[in-house]
Amino acid sequence: MPIASLNSASLHYELAGPEGAPVVVLSNSLGTELNLWEPQIAGLTRHYRVLRYDTRGHGSSKSSGSAYSLDDLGGDVLNLLNFLKIEQFHVCGISLGGITALWLAINAPQRVLSLMPCNTAARIGSERSWEARIEQITQHGLASIADATMERWFTEPFRRSDPLRVESTRRMLLGTDAQGYIACCEALRYADLRHTVAMIASPALVISGTHDPVTPPSDGLYLQDEISSARYCELNAAHLSNIEQSAAFLQAMLAFLGAL
């Protein structure tokens, strides 16, 4: 299991695909691990060198800090890429990973070849909503939010039709370290890129889920309006569109990357 020991975090990562091919970085949503991207890996690694990693405080990635910022999470990606001697890259992220991708395009524009912010927003939730989430988990643990989280992540028809996939994702959430989850909630509590996303000049594909209650299509359309080079794609899914519409999600990614 490859681990990169960085400044304030040790990140578990996996790198696969042809050496010398363009690099695509995949960044996870809150409460998931790098296995979130399993439905896209076979298709992506035919053409690209794919780097996925566990966000600090998730999976097998550790951090010395008790509260994180978006700067920490974005800096982790740059530090990991430096560790692997990767200069330029495409980046795709969902939810927390999506706002991390936006941060990278704002703060390291010379390195980001393109970005795919998916099921995300320039401002996810509100300070009050994240405070309530932190209090809930502090008092009652991640199990207390598991049912509601599955309802946000997947539509009811998908939960009925593919219960095994839903259950495996639920186990990912329940296997997350509660303190790591809370620390990432702290990062989202204050993360607000609404005044800076218009700076992004990299080609962008914004993906939204029609039925996403967390970051609805209006958030994706806002990003399309603010980012001058952005294209927009909407899938018949809730929050984790790369799982619920895995084939369509991969097709959108490959079409976008292939057109650059």
C-alpha cells in the first residue's frame, strides 16, 4: 500500500495506467475512500495515468492536525504530485473533491491542464449546516447520519435497484475515522470560492446530478457561468453521480478529455 509522507499528512495513493500518459487526479467526496472511483478506473487507465488518493483523515491517510482547511486539502494534492514528480495534470473531484479541484485551478493554474468539478459548488452548504453536522457526529457518531447520507447520495430508484452498491458505499462512510470526517467538515464550514472561481482559465467540465439535494444543478450552472471555459453536463443521479450513472459519467469524462 503506497503511502506518501508529506508535510502534515501521510497520504495513501494509487497510481495506475500507462507511464508517460497524461495524468488524471481523482479526488473523493467527504466520507469516502479512493475506491469510490472503481467504476471509472478500467476505462480511464486505458488512456491516462490515473492518480487517486484517500483525503487526509479518510481511509488509510492520516494527518497530525485536528481541523483542516481547504488550503490544507489542496496543498496535500500539490505535495503528493511533487512527491511523485508530476508537474501538470487533469483533475476530477466529487463534492469535497470537486471544491478541491476548483482550489487547485485557482491556486496552481499553470499546473492544471483541465478540471472536472462534479456534484460540487463554490460554496457547499452553510456555516450553520456544517456546525450542525459536526455536533451530530461528535455526539452520536457517523452511524447516526448513515441512513440520511445514503438518501442524499443516491436516488430512491437506485437504492432499490442496486442495494449491494449502496451498502458498499455505506460501509465506506462507516469505516471513515470520525475525527477525520469532522476535520474535513471544518474545512467545508469555511470554504467559499464564490469570489475567486471566475479566475479559472483552465478548460472545465462541470457535472451535476439532476436529483442532487446537496449541490443541486443550480450550483453547477453557477460554476458554468463563472468559469469562462466551462462546459456543463447533467446526469440523472443524486450526489454520487459517478456511482449512480457510472457509464455516463465515464463517457462524459473521456469525451471532455479527448476533445482537449
